[in-house]
Amino acid sequence: MNVLWSYFWPVFAAGLVIGAIAGSVGFRSLIIRPKDPLAGDTLSFAHNQRRRRLALIAGFATVLAAIALWHGPLGAADQYSSRVERGARQALDYYEMTKVTAQLQRQPLSRRLILKGPADDFQRSELVRVLDQLPGVSSVSWSDQRRGLPLIGESALTAIAGFLLGLMLAYLVELRRRYNAQWKW
């Protein structure tokens, strides 16, 4: 299985599920009628807006918490980095470059592979080309310059995309429910 698939798919799925739940709670409040017969439409509308906003904000905060848990305490980032670095070490051993080391950029962790060790110009260019083809590596270089999006940022974007898709699905389900509610057989 691809390293990126095993890291990003659970984050996307969590965002999708959380977005669908938050959307179903938030969009269901679009048509809730107030219990108080003396309450006017403005109170009802304000109450529904506040409930929808609270549901969506709580869902978004839950997505961010899920990203942080997945990346850190659940160990997905460590597992990802060990798989990529093991694949890089196997490739370097295959090409008999035992004095060259490959490590993902740290602080913050990103998908950029940093090479260190003795090599001539031809070996440097070919190792960059070969190791750039490893699954889960965005770029390879011999210098330790800071650039690129951190891995937790990429997972946040993936989870937010899943959250938005979940919201859209919940909205479509609510539209379908409202459309079917008009028919009184």
C-alpha cells in the first residue's frame, strides 16, 4: 500500500464523517420551529443561525483535534517517516551508497528528503532523481533549507477538504428531506 494513501486517507475519511455529522446537525436547524408560540420569526431565525454556527464551529474544531491526534499521539507521522526513510535506506543500499544517509526534513516534519554524505556530482544528481520517485517523497535535495508545507499542514488541508465534502453531502441530504417533506400523501 502506498505510504501517502495510508497516511492521508484516514484523515480525509475522518473529515468527511465529522463534516457529515456537523452538517446534518447544523442544517437540520434550518427548519426547526420554536416551541414558544409567542416567539416571533426573528427569534426563531436568530436561534437557528446560532445553532447552525455552533454545530459547524464544533465540527471544524473536532476535525482540527482529529488531525492533531492522528499526526502526534496516534503515531501516524512517526510511522510515515519510518516507512519513507526505510525505503530510502533500501534504495541507497541497493545502489551501494552506504555512506550516504537520507532523512525526512524535521522541525516541522515534511515530505522533503534530505541527503547527506560523500558523493560526486553524478551520484548526487542521480540519487536525487532516483529517490524522488519513492512514494511519499515530495522532493529530494542535498541542502537543509527550510521550504515546503509541513506534513501536518498537508493533512489539515486534506481533512478540511473531507470536512467540506461532508458538509456538502449533509446539505444535499437536508435539501432532499425538505423536498420530500412537502408531499403529504
